[in-house]
Amino acid sequence: MKILNPATHAVVAEVAEDGATSIRAKYARARAAQPAWAALPLGKRLDTIRGFRARTIAMRDTLAKTLTLEMGKPIRQSRNELDGLLGRIDFFLAEASSVLRDEKVFADAKTKLEERISHEPLGVVANISAWNYPYFVGANVFVPALIAGNAVLYKPSEYATLTGLHIAAMLHEAGVPADVFVPVVGGGKAGAALLRQPVDGVFFTGSFATGAKVGAAAGRRMAKVQLELGGKDPVYVCEDVDIETAASGLADGAFYNTGQSCCSVERIYVHEKIHDAFVAAFVASVRGFKRGDPLDESTYIGAVTRRPQLDVLRKQVVDARKKGARILAGGDIVNAKGNWFEPTVLVDVDHRMSVMKDESFGPIIGIQKVADDVEAVALMNDTAYGLTAGVYTRDAKRAKKILSQVRSGSVYWNCCDRVSPRLPWSGVGHSGIGVTLSTYGIQTFTRPKAWHLRAT
Ligand code: NAD
């Protein structure tokens, strides 16, 4: 399999792809190795994750460069991802022992009856991952899964394969046995072959379209399934905000990682009283973003990772224009080698347009004028997705009222495009099922076993 640099289309590396036979063998090895891994004292498993953490620090520059070369993320943002990874690992290290500890939930001296819960690993889990934040979305799964005593068959996205292989090498060097964390290399075909193995859990991050197939395959096998899918994340800007601050914060939330985050701001609703002033400030921020070589320290907008996405973005612009939208910045594919799209701002948009309904996953945003909070909430909820939603206002009560009416896994007040290891990460509707991060995101890799004990 050829790994191409999306910024130049140069070949970065060639790697051997897994086929059905090698995937079957990898599964068998993971199945055989898992019980011994689960039998280790928790402290030993935690030590391996500490070792992994130390290696990501030691190799930071190499890892960041690899990520930038294979997926086009600006180099500073690659380093930011690696730095952010540390806090997530620290959270899991700090919380694991209390989440995984056996619990006594009932004891009666008279009848000598005791009830306890133990938290057993699921067994062998498949982790099929996305490319946009491979360290974040990968570690949300494989770190707690390994800590809880599971073996992990990890299929990085075909657009983040080298990063996936770095992750595997660092875990192995830190003491995780090669058969307990097993990388599976390839694209959709390898993912589908992995799902034909009798794994105990499937943890998927990716698009709704693929997630629906993955969920169906896992369901047929009665494997636990967790799906972290896309979003069409809205933000509503009220008339009482500081316009400059809100506009620059939201421009960053929409265009960071070249708009390729599941929680990127994908549509903005602005109160009519400040609409024009907000749009002017927003466009000024976007014009300040430097697009270019992802390895350059000053680059903010990188390459679009997947070439087919360029057509999706172009179609959204054409559709919006045809239905009355105006383009205030960008608007098309850049005529250059590599996958490039101009940072694009559309106004006079509405919900007949694909750009306000379908996930864009690129450097493009629609800004719509609204009359009041009621209209804003109705539009925010007019989506099949429900990953994140935000509101910008000075008024805490108003924010709480609005956010409590929005169907969404995460809600933000005066912030956006943010993930915390302490909070559950989940989606409603087409944004998925299940939870990662927070203590729920450790528990999810275990099966609670009920113990009814009567001493005689
Ligand atoms: P994708 O659905 O194209 O691919 C995801 C993974 O599935 C890849 O590893 C791919 O090789 C694999 N795959 C493809 N077909 C398969 C099949 N038939 N069976 C099994 N595996 C298969 O998504 P992507 O382009 O990698 O990621 C972008 C999407 O991921 C966006 O929609 C984004 O919003 C979403 N995402 C969500 C979160 C979240 O936390 N909710 C985080 C990151 C990305």
C-alpha cells in the first residue's frame, strides 16, 4: 500500500497490507495472548502505558513530522495533538484503579449474603480508527482497553498508517506484548476482514456511512459495538457578545485541522442584530489564516487529507450558490499539486443547502442569520447528527436554557471544538453510540460481572 503525502502527492512510504489470512492469524494470536495480559496486576499494565507516554515525549518531533507528511496536518497542530495526548493518558492512569476495583454493593451479616461487582475485560477488541486525530481517537480506545486487560487489534486509517505503526512500536517497546496490541494494516477491506473475526468488542471511529456497516456486522456477531461518528456541529451567536472575540474563536473552531475535526464548527447561526458585524470580523479572521506547506511553522490551513473530499466540498459550494448563497472567501479547489481547498465562508445560506445539513469535513463554513433563540434552537436541532453544539452569549441563564434544548452529546458555552478527558464523549443520532473518555470511557472496556456470595 502506497502512503501519499496529501500536500504534494509524493510517495511517503510503501507498507505491506494485511489480507484475510494474516488478519485471521493476528486474531488467533491476540486471543491466545489476552488471558495472560489480563492476569497481570493492574500496576504492571499501567507501567506499560507510562512507558508509552514517555516514548511519545521522546519521539515528539519524529511523530509530528510523520503525521504531517501522511495526512497534511500543519506541523504545529501535529505537535499540539501529541502534547494533548499526555493529558488524556494521565487521566486514564489516575482513574483506572478506582474504576476497575471490585465493588461490594451489599452485605448482610444475618443471612451471610454478599453481593459484589467485578469488572472483567471484554477480551479481544477491534479498534478501527480515523485519520484526523489518530493519537486522540486511537488513545481514547486502546489506552483504556489495554489498561482494562483487553487485547487490541488496531486498524489505523489507511490515511494514518505510519502513525499507527509508530503507536504499535512504542507500545511494544514499553512492554505491551506484540500479540496483545496488534496493528492491522489496510483500508476498508482490511477493516471488513477484521470484523469477520469473532472479537468481543468493536470500537469504531469514522463516518456515519461506514459506521452503519460496522454496526450491522458487529450486531450479527453479538459483539459489543461502539461507534464514534460524524457531526454537523452548530454554534449560535447571540447579540450580546463581544463580536471580535466570538468571531476569532469560532473561525479557529471551524478551520483548525483544516476543518477536519468531528467537533469542528460546521454551521453558525448569528442573531440578526449583529449578523453583518460578526460576518465582517469572521471573514477578516479567515483571511488571516496562512494556507501552505504543512511542514512550515507558520501554516495554519493544511492539505485536505482525502482527495475525494475536494469534490464533496466543491459540490456543497455549487449547491449553495445555486440556491442563493454568497461566497465571501475562497470557494473552490486550489489548482495545485496535492489536495487543496481555499478556506471558504458562505453567507445567505439556509437549510435547503447541503452545506448546512451534510457533514463538510473541510475548510468551509456557512453562516446563517436568525431572528431569535427559538429559531436558532430549531435550526440547531434540524440535523440527523448530534455530536456537539455551542452558544456564545454573556448570559449564563440564557445559555443554559438554549443548550438544554439541543440534542447533542456535548454542549459548549462561549467555547467550541473542545474535548476533555474528564467528560464523556458521545453522540446522538447519526453521531454514534457509546462513550469514550471520562470514567465511563474506562468502564466501557469491561463487562460487569455480578457475584452472589453466601458463606455457609
Ligand atoms: P471512514 O468511515 O471513511 O473510515 C473510518 C475507518 O473505517 C478507516 O479505518 C477505514 O479504513 C475503515 N473502513 C472503511 N470501510 C470499512 C468497512 N466496510 N468495514 C470496516 N472498516 C471500514 O472515516 P474517516 O474518513 O477515516 O474519518 C472521518 C469521519 O470520522 C468523519 O465523519 C468524522 O466526523 C468522523 N470522526 C468522528 C469522531 C468522533 O469522535 N465522533 C472522531 C474523529 C472522526
